[in-house]
Amino acid sequence: VEVTSYAAVDLGASSGRVMVGRVGPGRLELTEAHRFRNRPVRTPDGLRWDVLALYAGVLDGLRAAGPVASVGVDSWAVDHGLLDADGALLGNPVHYRDARTEGVPEKVWATLPAGELYAATGLQYAPFNTLYQLVAARGTAQFAAARRLLLIPDLLTYWLTGEQGTELTNASTTQLIDPRTRGWSRRVADRLGIDLGLFAPLRRPGDPAGLLRPEVLEETGLAGPVPVTAVGSHDTASAVAAVPAPDERFAYICTGTWSLAGLELTAPVLSEESRAANFTNELGLDGTVRYLRNIMGLWLLQECVRDWGDPELGGLLTEAARVPGLRSVVDAGDAAFLAPGRMPERIAEACRASGQPVPDSPAEVTRCILDSLALAHRRAVADAQRLAGHPVDVVHVVGGGTRNALLCQLTADACGLPVVAGPTEAAALGNVLVQARAHGLVGDLAGMRRLVARTQSLTRYEPTGDTARWRAAEARLADR
Ligand code: ADP
Ligand code: LRH
């Protein structure tokens, strides 16, 4: 049987990886060619991505991957590099957790009220949306010199191929796309004085994105020509494409640095109620909408673990499982947890301020975080169903959090629904499958999902206990 290899470059906020997917009739195997840390750097100018280290990791990964039929790149959303008139990168891309957007949304809403902005773009309010970042950059020397903006996966694709484009699923996180037309919102751009000419032309998942440059072939030892294929370049779009759901009655939670919890829909939900609940309408594959809420996710734990001097995660989770559940919970959707630093103290402060027992040991803090995430998952899954009028029977959990059995079980318990956990590397699988599809190897989205369900290892968690405990915890948070 013929099997074709594809390289998926998947850059998460905590690590980057180059994965090789082997695809054939009824076959889908994923192996890791190379994984590297993604470590942001604080300079006097603020918090930056070390994009050159990431690009070096990509080249190392492509070398380790060996011969492939195509390459696809996805990464976290909203962030970007600015290029000058010669196509050279102007500075290191700013990290979405940088403080430069503080106070900027309020300024934008004075020109274009938040309600109108939501009705036009369907995007959640998050201070880091590209739109707010652009307004924050206005007036800087760097922005004055900028002639082109490339989102992170598009920037790496440009370095690999020399060709510029703006992939649609990730473009939808800029807050400059209309989710109904799936094109630029000229009205929003005009009202806010943003020049859409900064963006390269839109491309869609499956579109060709050039060939690896001769210098890249030389550095990676690959024999050309090697095409690069546009994929769902927003990591969450790729991850949702690989959710192994048999029909449309499912919710998903992409768990990694973030938890992205919601539904796949065929049309956006732009109601005022949806805006108040801070749901976002990001674009997915094949005309789908990713209707979801951003939850702080395992970032809360990553930051605590960093603060505690990097203890081993397995031991910490075993201890956390023995701590009595739901003693204290924090609002895991609260943007107060966005910035790095002092996380155990910030969590303790939030518990104290809401009159709950203050978790003390690392195991107690970890339990508080996992209970709080499960509770936020419950709220997002319930709110999304209600706001979209789209009921579900199952919650699919994908991403790094699938390796956290306690989190998966708590999520099942909190939602009162079965959780199907896996695949762990969903974004890379979605990336591979879109490439394979562009080359005629797999069918539509449903066919891609069937292939994932048949070939990847999945774990089912049945809900246990009474959801009344979770309802009570929810009420406790709401009364704060
Ligand atoms: P991102 O793509 O945002 O960088 P990942 O999907 O790679 O994130 O998920 C990273 C998270 O997965 C880690 O922060 C950690 O909480 C969790 N994780 C990774 N490995 C394990 C493990 N062996 N056991 C439990 N949790 C794990
Ligand atoms: C997850 C993610 C998420 C965005 C955030 C900035 O990696 O792409 O979907 O909201 O990063």
C-alpha cells in the first residue's frame, strides 16, 4: 500500500514541534521528528517571541523529518511580524502577553463601540487581538517603517518559500475579518484607520504556498521540489479539524497552554448575549465556524510549576488527585491571569478575595487549578450549547491536556457528559490531513475525522458523582 509522508510544523506557546504524518488508505501515523522549547524573552522593549530560535527549530525538524511530499505550518494566533519595504523583519514579534495593549481596547471602543465591533467581526474581546496590537503599535518608528504584516505561521512560510500570504483561519483572529463573508471587514478597518494593504492576499487551507527555497533545501538536506501547503494555520483550527467526532453533536476542548472550549457551527452567532458571554467566532475548515471561549488553560499550571522550580509533573498530579476536590475555585476565564509571574500567589489572592480556603502546598494549588479549569470547561460547554442552540452528547478533549487524566475525569464530572480524550497532537494531525487532502489522499472533513477515530488512541472518561457539586461551585464564583 502506498503511504505518503507530510511534515507538520506546529508551534505552540510552550513548545514547537515538527511531526511527520504518514498517510495511506485507512492509515494515519504520526511521529515526532523534533521538539524544541518556545521560550519568550523579556527585553527592555517588552515580552518578545524568539522567532529566530523557532525558525532554527523548524529547519532542524525538517532535516530530521527526511523526505516529505509537502510541509504545512501552524502556530498560535494573533501575533505577527512586521516587514520593511525590502521584506526584512522589523524586530522580534511581540508576545500576546506583553502589556502594550493595556488601555487600548477602551480607546478603540471610543471610535467603534464594542457592540458594533462584535456584530461586524464576531470576535471575543481579548486585549491581544491583532487589531488592538496594531493600534498599540501606531506611532512607533517600527510601525512607520512597516509595509507588510505576516502572522507567525505566514512569516515562517515566507522564510521557507519566499512567498507571502495570509491564511484565513488565523486571519480570523485579527478581528478584521467578517465571519459571514469570510473576507476582510473593510468597514472596521476604515473606521479604525487600519490599512488592509499591510496584509498579504488571503489564502485558504489546502492552497499552495510555494516551494522550499534552494537555501532551505540545502540547509535541511531535502531534495526539491518540496511544496509548502497552506493548512488551518491557526493551531486551534487544525486541532478542531482532527477532533474524532462521528457527527455534529459534540463539543471540543483544545487543551494546551489555553483551553479553547466550544462548538463547530456552520454560521456565526453574533448576538449581544453571545458577546456578553465573550464567545468568539473564529473560522475553521470548509466554511465552519469555531464558536468557543478562551479559558486560561494549563498556562496557570505551567506558570506555577515554573515558580516552584520545575518539579516533575507526574508526581504533582498524583498528589493533586489525593487533595479533596472543589475546596476553592478561581475564575479560569479571568484575563487577570494573562500576564506571566507570581502565579501561585495570584491564585491564592483570588481565593482569599472570594472568601474561600487559600490553597497552600503545590498539590493544593494544582488541585485548585484543575478544579477551576474543569469548572470553566463546564460553563463554556453549557453556555455554547445554549447560545448556539446546538446540543451535544459528548465532549472531545484534544491537545497536551489529554495526558492529564485527572483533568479529563474532572471535566467529564463537571460537564456531566462523557469525555473522549485524544489525540494529543491534534493540531499536527489536522495540519497533516489538510495537506494530504490537498494532494487527493483523504476525503472531506467527516472523512478526515473518521480516519483519526480509526487510527489514533482515544480514552473515554464517564462522568462520575453529582453535577450539583459543580453547580454549587459555579454559584460560589458567580456570587463573588
Ligand atoms: P501548547 O501547544 O499550547 O504549547 P500543548 O498542547 O503542548 O501546549 O500542551 C502542553 C501542556 O500539556 C503542558 O503545559 C502540560 O500541562 C500538559 N502535559 C504535557 N505532558 C504531560 C504529561 N506527561 N502529563 C500531564 N500533563 C502533560
Ligand atoms: C492557542 C491559541 C488560541 C489563541 C491564543 C493566542 O495556541 O492559538 O487559539 O486564542 O493561542
